[in-house]
Amino acid sequence: IYTGCRSSAASDVYKRQSQEWSGRLRAWGDDFRVAAILLTRVPMGYHGEIDDAATGRSMRCYPLVGAALAAFGAGVYWLAGWLGLPVLVSALLVVAAIVIATGAFHEDGLADVADGLGGFSRERRLEIMRDSRCGAYGVIALILSIGLRAAALAALPSLASVFAALLAAHALSRSALPLIMLTQPLARSDGLAARTGAPPAASVAWALGLAGVLAILALGLAGGAMAAVLALMISLGVARLAGARLGGYTGDVLGAIQQNVEIAVLIFAAALLA
């Protein structure tokens, strides 16, 4: 009887632990889908309302969405190479494919910030950034962004190194966004960034930790650590510039941060791995 009771108790504990792990995995899966909906244009089949709590919690999965985009980009690069296309063309196709997958979400922010920072007053800068039209500064910023990313990828010697560079760049650049949202002030009380609000500190910690692990897996311990420090410096630098010129961050500023970090990490990876 005693043995049977012990077996029943152990079975109950095992069931509870299995249910807990199953619940955690479902929660991570839901958060990943919400993050992918927010950061990409890929249909995820998510059913239910995405409220502020779900949005904030999903930010822990931002580096994982970046990793998925990196895998997609590496697949495009492999296909282009299989078709016998030149390296630079293959690299441009990778950038184009990821831009399409994300709906040029971050590129739009980069262009708006490049145009807006040239205004003569804070109010005028924010007004320019709201304008859907793209000015000369915005066009130049987009040309440089696409060109530098493609050039960095084209400098890499193999498919494995391309995937490694993409993995570090896309994970680190997206993990920077919740950090800025938690630590920096908003430039205005309306807009997408204001509606989203600050994420939970736990989600920010998860995002930074996951991005650091992915960067180390991609570039090695020293390379991954240096890339993470570089990403942090650029994120805070752009955020400080936005704070000085705009009074804080906006959704467009977050897009500009992602683009600048991605470009810098890709160039760093090209110098490290080429």
C-alpha cells in the first residue's frame, strides 16, 4: 500500500510538472506569434485580441523573430547561390526578401527620422516625421542602409558566415527595442510607441539574454560579446540623439535604432568572419 501511495504521489508530481512546462511552452509560442505579427507581415494564424499586456510580454521573443528572419535570409542566399547568381546580387536579394517579410517596417522609421532631424524646432521635426512623404535625407538613408547591408553580406565567404552575421545582426537589433522602450522617455503622448507603452522588465531581460546567447553562438564568445556591446552603444547613442532633438523616442526612432544596429553588426561580422 505504501509503495502504491508513493507511486501515485510521484505520478501526480510528474503530471503537474508536465502541465507547467506545457503551459510555459504555449505561452512562449503565443508570445512568439504576437511578436512576429508586430514585427513582420508573415501571417501567423493568431486568434484573439492583442492587448497591451500581450504586446509587452511578447517582446521577450523579439530576438527569436530576428533569428527566424536570419534563417529566412540565409535560405534566400542559398537559393540564389544554387541558381548561380553573383554574390552581390545574392546579398541584395537577401536584403530585399527580409524587407518584404517585415513590410519595410524599420526602414520606414529610418527614413522618417533622417528627414525629421533636419527640422529647426522640436515641433517641426515631429511634424516632418509624421509626413508620409519621403525627403532627400530619407532617400539617402535608405540607399545607404540597403547598400551597406548588402555589401557586408557580399564580403562574407560562405553560406554559414552569412547566416551567422544575419543571426547576430537581427537578434541584437531587435532586442535593443524593448530596452529603449523601458529606459527612455517618449517624445509624444500619441502614436504607436505611446500606445504600446513600456514593456515589463522581465521581458527586456529575456530579450537581452536571448540576443546575447544567439550572438555568441553566431560569432563566438569574444565576437558575440563585442557585437552586443556595439549594439548597446549604437542603441543608446541614437536614443540620446533622439532625446536631444525630439525630447524622447517614437516608433520611427525605434525603427532607426534597429536599422543602425543591424548595419553596424553586419559590418562588424563581415570584418570578423571574412
